Amino acid sequence: MAKQAKKRACDFTLLLATLLLVFIGIIMVFSSSWPEGIKKFNDGYHFLKKQTVAASLGLIAMLFFMNFDYRRLNKMSRFIFTIAILSGLLIFTPLGFSTKGARRWVNLGFTTFMPSDIIKLGSIIFLSSFLSKRKDDVADIKKGLIPVLLIIGVSCGMIYLQKDLSTTVTLGATLMSIYFIAGMKIPHLIALIGVASLGLVKAVTGEENAYRMRRIVGFLDPFANKLEEGWQSVQSLYALGSGGLFGLGLGKSRQKFFYIPEPYNDFIFAIIGEELGFLGAFTVVLLFLLLIWRGIRIALNVDDLFGCLLASGIVSLITIQTLIHIGVVTSSIPPTGIPLPFISYGGTSLIIYMSAVGILLNISRHVTTDRS
């Protein structure tokens, strides 16, 4: 049966949606990063070249995992999780370095990478494996709830130590969704949401985190203080509003000229709206919805529990991070720095997300439903 499964085609719609998003990402990174590339590196193609290399490596990784039996990840899950956590610890060694007040990067000399992206995928694989092996004890407090909380605590704690609250929330919500799908009790879910909410309030209102509170105040009425706390939200809304239905045209954004911070990363969706208009932004949203729909379909139809939880975790991560990014850009939630999967600039993120889709595509090979 295993040999027959390997011969099956993967989900072509999922593959096509992913490649289109990556392609759009390369174009938009090039367009949105040109001014900063000229200013910082005297090379408008600087970010394009790095993103193209990352996309090429991501494609290789996606093709590898597409043909790598995902069930082997079940046996390797503990090792993968250990490597992921150790990569996070490298931040606190001389290899770690700080940018913009946060220590989130590791410099290996020949390249740099962000461990939080590795921790995201590693913890999803490990928790999926853990719960699939204890399916009869999921609702038990000692054998299910407490060990799961330890896994979530270690994973999210490693990222929170990097002063990255938005990624911490993204990963925490993703791991909670895996646990919920595995069969956790509703009272446990309500209690955990309550505890997480208290922790989030503490993380925002603490004296050492006053800048987070200022962001929330700015979010509530960005135009009241549009030169300070409301700056990011206001400039993002200007970009989206000036795009209209058809956009100003590819490469013709005005807000990317040092009005919006990180226009090729944290606010790239605003540049998409400005240059490609509502129709361009809507197309990107449709591609994400298509990817998410195919991922959910795969999770529902795969035979084994590990495959179901793993597919659910990958789809949840993509969904939650996409919603947060678009929510920030549209000023629907307080501003925070989080990239748009497959599209924003960032080599580690792009490679990890394309690897995750590769795993999802391999799972689709073991689904008996139509994969076209």
C-alpha cells in the first residue's frame, strides 16, 4: 500500500496556489523594497536577489518534503523538536544578535536565520505526534492537559524571550487549535483561553512593555496622534485607500518611500493594495482561501490521526498568521510586526512555510479523495 501511495499525485490546486503566492511575493518584495535597497545598499535589487535565493531553496525543500513520507516525521518528532528548541537557544549565545531592539536572529557567518520560524514548525510536528500517540488520554488532566501545556509553554516561552509577542500569540493559538482538534474538553479550553488572556494583558500592560500599550492607544484612534503611535496604521490606510479598485500600478506606490515601516515585510499587504488595488489584494486573499480550503480538505480525509493533526496545525499556522497580518494592515487589530506567509520578505520564513506546504502535499498523496 505504501508503494501505491507514493505513486499518487499530490494536491495540484494546493501546489498551484502556493507557487502563485510565492511568485506574487517575489514581485511585491522587489517593488516595495526598491527605495530602501537604494538607500541602504545602493542596490535596488538587493532584497529581490535574497528573496529569489530563498524562494529557490524553499522550492527545493518543498519538493523534498512533497516526496518524503510524512509518517517518518512521527518517529523523528522528538529529535526535530529538540533541534528547534536548541536553535532558539542559539540566540542567547555570541551567535545571536539584535536588530531594532529585539534579539531574534542567529548569525552563522555565511548566513543568518530566525529560530522562531523553525520552532513553529518543529512544535507543530512534535505536538501532533504526542497527541496522536495518546489519543485515549487527550482529555485526561495528568496524561493529556499538563504535558500539552508544558509543550506549549516551552515552545511559546522560547519565542516570548525574544520579545516577539505577535509570533508567541500566533504559535500559541496554532498549538491550541491542534489540541482542540485532538479532542480536548471544552471546560479546559475555556480555562486555557482565560489564562492566556490574562497573560496577554500582563504582557501588554507591564511597565517594561509600555510601547505595546502605546500601540493599543494609537490603534484605538490612529488619526488622533498620527505622527506618533498612530503613524503605522494611518500610513497603511493611506496606502490601501489610494489604491482604489485597480491600484496605482505595479511599482508606483508612494507609501513605500519611507512612509510605511518595513513595506516589504510587516506591511507588504498595504503595498499590494496600493499598487494592485482592491482587485489585486482580493486575488491574494482568494489564493490564501484556496490554500486553506485544500489544507482543511486534506486534514479531513487523511486516514491516520497524526496526518490529520499535522495538516490541521500547518493550515492553522498559515491561517492565523495571515489573519493577523491583514488585520494589522487594515487597522483591524493593534499594529505588530508579523510577515505575510509566502509573500513578505524573509528567507527563513519563506523556506519554512514552503517546507510545511511540502509536508501538506505529501499528506495529500495519502488521501483517497480527488487531488486535482
